[in-house]
Amino acid sequence: MSTSYTVIVTGGSAGIGADLCKHYIEQGYTVISMARKTLDWDHERLVQVQVDLLDEAATAKAAADIAAKYEVTHFVHNAGVIWPNLLEDVKLSELQGLTQIHLGSAIQIMQAILPSMREKQFGRVVFMSSRGALGLQTRSAYSATKAGMIGMARTWALELAGQGITVNVVAPGPIQTPMFYDVIDAGSEREKQLAANIPVKRLGRVDDITRAVAFFCAPENSFVTGQTLYVCGGASVSAITM
């Protein structure tokens, strides 16, 4: 355990993000949650920054404030929304919004904290993409921006590799989170059928994702960068129907 690390977790107020915050508090990190809502628990090493990452100006201010006060060593970009629609119903405003939260806000935050990482010659960055980046019905805007995260992470990995900063991607399959249940009703036949269609025959849990992120974020894992790990129960190598 170490108290010398500081991690930003976007979307840290619920689901995977909340589990990540808890994990890194337990590991002795200072944890900065950037989310629209606050966690329902507190800790002396937990910093809660309420911000809507869909708001470009608010995101820029929050990122600058954090960079001025903290030397951030880890950045887990977990925040996201789905906004599902069939192709004929997709609105360009949805694509623009998802571009900002999945890609734009990541750039804003990383630009703010990058000088500190470069000075330390150390950093760990993890993007939370999705199995949906490979294609999924009703996910035109979502899959496009989640796939964009993979391309951007690979680019950052190349640019920052010589500075001790690794950049990797975790791509979850269906995980039991509030966002998942915004799309699929808990306990429904649709949920049961989806679980049955996954090769390992269950839905994912938030701790499945936390362990994957922890691998990429580990200070000793300096030889792994630009990689995408699908944590999806085998769904990335099979066809699933939501």
C-alpha cells in the first residue's frame, strides 16, 4: 500500500466507478471522484468533485482546479452514458454529447494533469470502453465513441511511452450497474436471456472490471501499454443480442 499515488476516477459516484473509488481508498491512494453526483460515503482521502462532463467549460475548470491542487498519478476515465437508438432515430446532438463525455472530457482532464505526470516520469491511464465498440444494435453513437477511445488510447500510448506513462483500455461486456439497468429491466426475461447468451453464462459484476483496471494501473506494470482487454465473459468472441 502507498499514500503517494493520486487517482482521478470519472463517473465515480456509482457502479464501476464507485467500486474503483473504494478499491483505491483501500489501497491507500488519494481518490478524486469526478461525477455529477456524490458517493454516499466519505473518507479523509476521498475528494468529490461534482461536475457534468457533458459541459465542456465546467469540465475544463474542474480539471484545472484539480491539477492546481493535486499531483495526479493515475487517471481512470470511467464516466459514460449510452443513449440507445436505432439508426433512423439517432440525433447528431447525441453523437456530439457522447463525443464530449467519452473523448473530449478525457482530453481536457489529461491535458491538465499531464505536466505533473511528465515531471514525475510516471503515470497510469485507463479508458473504460465497451464490448459495444465492436458493434451492437441501437448503439450507433455509443459504439462509435467507445471505439474512438481505443484509437485515442493507442495514440496516447505511443506518444507517452517514453515518459513512464502507460495508457490502456478495459472494455466491459454487460455489467450489473445502474447504467445497465437503465436499458434492461432487472429480473426481466430479457436480462435472463442475455446472461444465457454470454459464453460464461452470467452477467458481469463491477469487481470483475475493478480487477482488470487494477492490473493496468499497477505501478509495476510498466511494460503493458496501448492494449485493450475485453472483460465480457467471452461476448467479444461471440454474437450477443441485447
